[in-house]
Amino acid sequence: MDNFGAVLGGVASALAIFAAAIAVWRWTRAWRQRRRLRHTVGEIQEAATDLRTTVVQIDHAMSEGVGWAGWAVWPDRLGLHLRALNELILDAEATAARVRGTDVEPRLERLRGDVEQCSLLLRRAAEVYRSGTITNYRAIEGRPVPPGATGRDVTAALHLEDENQLRQVCRDFTHLVRSCLYQVGMDDDARSYEANWPATRAEVFASDPNWEVPTFRDGTDLAPPFGAW
């Protein structure tokens, strides 16, 4: 009996050690997964900032006039920014797919899902801006389109009918990024985060207050501010 008890004790000890090892392994795995997701959130925030910068640059270029190259041919000044939007869309799609395919511990599933949705919302915002830029370029045929006096006209990178959609996507994106930041313990960053994707000319100016509105010679063929048609 003493030998049997010793065997049982040994088995119990071995099982306890095994369970502890599994717990440590799972904790370490979850810590690494959380760190990778946190890094991905940072990448998405950087991409969101790049999107805002690209939109501001598109608005500045079209304010000054990009010239007409054709219905589906982009002038150099505009093509540069459209390529940036295309790359951002592809990168956001790739990030969403990668995060969706990530196997995580159950307690990290909500974070994983939020990060995936952030990528998809970023892609959607870039798509709305790309479509708006192309639509506006075709409508004004590359002519300069100076901002209106009030700044309430929509940015040259956004079609007037898509303003409400863009604002909703921006709100949803901001909410989810904040959720992700809270989940990874970055509370201060979460409280202060705002995507700030511009929808109006006034918001473009707020993003780049040092930019000066271009002046034109009398008789220059100008297009009316977007939303004033």
C-alpha cells in the first residue's frame, strides 16, 4: 500500500507539474499574441495618419489644378496620390486577412476581431476617398477648384454624396481603435485617439494650417467649390 500511495503521489505531482507547464505555455503564447496584435494596431494607426495626409495632399493639388489627362488617365500630380490610396487599400486588405487567420487564445478573440474590423474600415475609408477623387477629377476636368469662402464645401477627395458615409466610417474606426488600445492597456492613448479624416475644406486646413490658398490670374478657368454646383 505504501508503494501504491507513493506511486499515486508521484503521478499527482507529475500531473501538477504538467498542468503548471501548460499554464505557463498558454500565458506566454497569449502574451506574444497580444504583443503582435498591439503592434498591428500601431501599424493601422500609422496607416490612418497616412490616409489623412494623402487626402490633404489631394485637396491641395486639385485646388491648384492638376490638368486633364483623360477620363481614365491620371495626371502625374494626381496619379501619385491615387497610387498611394491603392497601396493603402491593398495593405489594409492584407492586414485584415492576416489577422483573421491568426489563431489566438479565447480571451484575445475580441481584440483580434476588433483589429480585423479596424483594417476593413480603413480600407473602406480609402475606397471612398479614391472614388471621390476620381469622380471630382472627371467632373472638373482637372481645372483648379479653390476652396469656398466658408470652408464648408467638401474636400476635393470626397464626393458630396459620400460625406455622411465617410463620417460614419471615421466614427466607427475611431471607436474600434480606442477599444483596441484599451484592451492592450494603453488607456491614455485610447482616450485621446481620433482618426480626424477630413470631409470638408475647413477640416483640410485644420490638418495643414500652413498651406496657403493659391491665387490665380484673372480669366483663369476655375471650377466652383465642391458642393456649390
